[in-house]
Amino acid sequence: MRKMESRFAPAIVAGVFAAAVAALPAPAAQGDGVPNFAPDASTAWIAAGQDFLPPASGPGPIMPDPAHRPVPGRPQFRVADLSNPILQPWVRDALRQANERALSGKAAYTPKERCWPIGMPGFLLYPVFPVYFLQTPKEVTMIWSEDHQVRHIYLDQPHSPRLTPSWFGESVGRYEGDTLVVDTTGLNAKTFVDNYRTPHTDKLHVTERFRLIDGGKTLEARVHVEDPGAFTMPWDAVQRYRRIGAAGDAADPRVPKGPMEEMVCAENNGDIFGEGLEPIPTAARPDF
């Protein structure tokens, strides 16, 4: 059985990332048509939004409550549409409580704002800071730059026969033409599937299909979610990313340009308003 990734990626990954990318063979060497998500160390991808897009047809993700859509210029936490038929009763009740907190004016953050791993498929909803890819013939690594949270996708291998649930589970992948297909199981139930705080169980099974569109300027991820413990049926969603690089072709001035920088989530991230937020992860003993 392969070793699962640690709960937090070491910060040293930022220092070695650029050199590692530069030393890699082109991903296309793995087979004709294989997508190259990281042609150089400066290429990264910014999520187009913090919510999933619905599929063209069929059951889809949690969407905003039409009665409480955000008003431009007015701060407001997300309020979920509880009428979505994918929700089992206990999940709907959990979302109702999250909605009540959001509407009360209290902070309604997801744990990622408190430096906890976001899990899957929430990893696809990281805002503002970019995701970097590291592609080798045996593995694809996805690194979110703000807190160096890492996903490992093992290529052309079966799932391990016995999995201990973990934050990002076990992801195995394969290339199908111009698409990277990723299958993830073994997820713990400590995370949410989205930014509405939609819970799930450890039966969660996520399949993603990554491909480049718009002449390589956009990365599209099509997501299929199954969890018989939380949802009444499988559902689908879409996320898209825009490409940034050394030239700084992202409009948001907050977005880092160039190779990945080291950023530490926990620094000065206190519960200054006394909102009873999740505690920041703290090491119980030294690492070395």
C-alpha cells in the first residue's frame, strides 16, 4: 500500500518547486495528446469562482438560495438553496443550521479559512491564490499556493485494497486522450463538499475530468460526486480555472505572478472577533 500524504505539506515545497518543474520531461512524452498543465514553473491556475457551476442537465451542486443572493458591495455569507433534491434529510438540516448562522451575521467560514485541509471536492473551490501542477510519468501533484495544501494523483495504478480515511483520500488517475481522469476514495468526513458547508460521509467518491479548453487559456474540471450516506443520488458539477503566468495575465492584482511563493495560513490568523471559529491546527510535538 502506498503511503498517504501527510496532513500538511512541508513549506519547503515552495523552494524546490521551480527547480523540479524545470528538470521534468515534457508531460507529452507520456503519450500523444497528453495535456500539459505545467509547461513551466510560472504557469498556474486561478479558480473562476468559489461555487461549482451546474451541469448542462441532471442533478447538480448546491446553489445559492434565490431569496438570499449576495448583493454587490454588501458583505454576506453564503446561504444554500435547501430545495435541491440531492440532499438527504440530515444534510438538509445541517445546511439549515449553516444558513441560520450566515443570516444572523455571524462568521460562517469553512475550515480552510482556519488553515484546515479543505478535502475533496472542495479543493477545486480555492479562491484568489493559484493552484500549481507538477506532472511526472507516475504522478500528478496539485499544490495550492496559499497554504501549500497538496494532492497526489498516482497514475495508472489501482486503489489500495484497504484505505484509512484521510483529508484528501487516495487519488488514482489516467490520461484519456487530452483529459486527466482522477478517481478519489478514502476521504474522511471532517470536511465539506463546498463553501456552503455541505457535509458528507466517508462513503464519498469523487471523479474529476481535467482538460484544457480555449486554446489552453482555461482549465476545465468536470466533477462527478457519489455519497450514498449523504446524497439521494449522484450529482455533477463544473469548475473552470484561468491561466496565469510570468506575464501576469490575471486581472486580480492580489494574484501572485510567477513561481509559487511561500505563504503561511496560520500567521496572525486569530479568532479576533470571538466568533467561536474552528481552532487553528496546532502541533502537539515537534516534527524533528
